[in-house]
Amino acid sequence: MSKRISIGTWAYAIGPYENDPVPFPEVVRKLKELNFDGLELGGFGVHPNPDLQTTKEERAAVRELWESVGMGCSGLAADLWSEKLISEEDNTSYLNTFRKNLEFCNDLGIDVIRVDTTEDPGILGPVPGEKPMEMTVDYDTALKRVASTWRRCAQEAADKGIRVVWEFEPGFAFNKPSDIFRVIDLVNHDHFATMFDTCHANMVAVHGARQPGEKETLDGGIAELAQRLKGKIGRLHLIDSDDSLHDDHTSTHPPFGEGNLDFDSFMPAIVDAGSPDDWWTIDLCFWPNAWDATATCKNYMDELVQKYG
């Protein structure tokens, strides 16, 4: 079965679009015109989210927007960034916010929810070249807090038929390859896996960006990271990388062809690593002209699907 293509709607609502977001119905219309199979919903800001659409009727109307034109929703990027997953001993607030988003997924028929570790990598110790954080948390303590909370999240998601995917990246704690393996192994749940974003994989495995302490990379880069995560990739995000950071925080997400990635060098490894669904998602997060770049990215993704999907 050929892969279905979606794109993250957050690209049109945050960063350069924060003060002039593209209205969600307009996003749906354009993506349909470009023959996308679906969208991946950024559940925050002015786009549909559990705080804006509070009733089942309102949520049904949102779902109808994409289903009425024959599209699906590949996942929800949940707004958990106000929560402190690592530095707070008590995970009650995090769990409550997660549950709110999980219920939103359930009401909209979305079966994948994205999470991250919510806190800066400096929470685990000094990041070379950056000002040390006032507060740090012991690595083992942080690891146990993250894994135990996410194991509970994964079980509650599983009870609703929803999978949890963790997007590792330079901007948040546990951003070394060995961190990724440890977290996955410690959570140890069938409904928990990684979100493998190619530009993040490049910055983590090739460049070791924003890693506390000693830098850790993989000789085989993106391909090796994918190989070592075989069976543990729950969602794939495909986008280019120019080997830089956006605002010295997270990976820059340039459109295909405007970065340095050689997709032929790692796509076979990614495909071999497997994924439990047939969605491939474009991510233009923080890109200044994401709206205009969408069409060319869709064409490039069509070619990737034809070649590898």
C-alpha cells in the first residue's frame, strides 16, 4: 500500500505566522487542492484544540472539515509545553493536560498523539557554549520521571486505541542517541515509540546539537539512528536540514532541496526500520514561507513515495 502524505498545520500558525495565522478551514481547502491525503494537527493557538473546541459537537464539526473532502488526520501535536515533565516531582498536572489532549484525539478520531520532554536540554547539565541553567536535575532521576510518566500515558492512550510518539530533538532534554534508546527501553510499552523527524535526526546523530556534556554522534548518521530504532519508530516526519538551528533552539526545517540532506543515503534504512502506519508527514515548522513552500514540498514528497513508499 502506498504511503499517505500529510503536513503539520502548526507551520501556518506559529513562528512567522503567529501574528497572522492561516485560518484552519483555509488550510484544509488548500491541502485538498494540492492532493494531500491528510493533515497533522497542531492543537494550539487559533487552530482547533481542546481549549477552543470544548464540546463533542464542536469537535465533530472540526473532524467534518477534513473528512468532508476525503482527507484524514495523521496525528495531534499536543500543547504540553507549559508542563514540567522533568523538574517537577509531581506529574499530576502533566497527566491532566495529557488526558485533556487524549480525549480531544478520541473525539476527533485521531489515533496518534505527539509528545516531547518539554524542558531545555540544559536541565540535565551544562550545554557547551550556553549559559548554565539555574536548576538542573540528576540524569537518573530525570530519566525515571520521564519514563514512568510516559509509560502511564502510553497505557491510557492504548486504552483508547491511540499511540504516543515522542519527537526527540535538540531543543529538549534527552537529545543524545543513547538517551533516545534509554527512554524507549525504559518506557517499554507497545503504544509508545519515537517520532523520527529527518532534520532532527540529522542534528542529533550527525551534529550532536545542544547536547549537555560530551557530544555524542553516530558514524552512520541518520541511517544508523534509523537502523538502531528499528521497530521503535511510530511516525515519520520528512523534511530537509541545512545543518543549522532555528533561534539557537531547535532544528531548522527548510523545504526539500533547500538543505543538505541526501535522502537516498538514508531512506532505505528508514523504510527498513518500519512504522506501524502508512502516513509520511511533511514538517515546515518555523519556516518563514511555509504556505508558499507547501506545493513544492508536496511534489518532492510524491517523488519520495514513488521511490521508497
